[in-house]
Amino acid sequence: MRSVASSASPPTATASGPRWRRPSASPPPATRTSSYAQASAAAQEAPVTDRAVADIVLTQGLLTQADHDDILRPEALVPSGSCGSR
């Protein structure tokens, strides 16, 4: 039986079955935890200040406008081939 580290990403399909891999672009765990805390703080601040989360994140410099726009592209939000043509 093979053990899998808890920080591994979801399996990817291969001819021999699923393989666990860690994305090379993934930040170290301490950075991810810090990012989650910052995102959570921005989400909690939004209703209190009556501002959009995006506005808070951009104002605090957590994302650039270009990164924000790239993340929210429809192609980035919906997996390829998941909807549309029949």
C-alpha cells in the first residue's frame, strides 16, 4: 500500500492509473497559509466596509489587476469542453 502526502495535488490520469504530483508552481506551505489568511481577512472585511472583495485585494496589493483579470477569465473558470456545443 502506498502512502500519499497530504500536501499532494489531486491525481492525474495516466495509462497506468492515477499519479499524485505536486505542482511545480505551487508556493511553499507557509506562503499558502499566509495567502489563505490574507484572502480570508479580505473576505471578512468586504461586508463590514461595504466594498467588493476584489477592490480590497487590489488595494492591499494581494493581486495585480492583470492577475485578477487572468484569474477571472471565463476560460480559466470553466474547464475546457464542460459546456457549450452539443
